[in-house]
Amino acid sequence: MEYLIAFVVGGIICALTQILMDQTKLMPGRIMVLVVCLGAILSAVGIYKPFSEWAGAGANVPLIGFGNTLYQGVKKAIDKDGFLGIFNGGFTASAVGIAAALVFGYLASFVFQPKEKV
């Protein structure tokens, strides 16, 4: 049942994001920022944690989960380091994910050859 809930919730999040991309003139980068900020806001008001516990990976894997991770990292760093935690907390919390994205993206560039559209 956990897998089904995660699949459905993740699919709904992705479908809503796709609808936003198709039905608005917002650029994809702005939509990505919007979704990350939504995750941070939901985390700040206390809604994201119970939602995440119920939905599992369906809520944590999409970009909305990245916003939650950034918020939690900044919150922890502010509690530890004060104001300066704003600048390093998000990087500390998400360093592994960012590094993995860079490494795997670099490795994929060796495997796949981009083709220019004429």
C-alpha cells in the first residue's frame, strides 16, 4: 500500500506541475523555483512533515521535497550558527543530492550524444 500511495501522490504532484507548464506562460525554471518554494513554505507552516510521513517517497522525491530539505537545513543551521546559518544550512542539508546530480549528469554526458535541431 505504501508504494501505491507514493506512486499516486508523486504522480499527482508531477501532473499538477505539468498542467502548470502547459496552461501558463511561466518558464520551466520559474515553475521549478515555485515548486521548491512551495515545499519550503509547507514545511515552515508544519504541513509538509505529516504529508511526507503519509505519502513517503511520493512527496519526498519531487522538487517539493527538495524545498523541504532546504528549509530543514536552514532551520537547523540557524539554531546552531545564528544568522550565518541562512547562508550554509541549505547547502549542508542538500549537498549529497546536488553532488549526485552533478556527477550523474556529467557521466550521462559521456554516454549520450546531444543532437542539434536544425
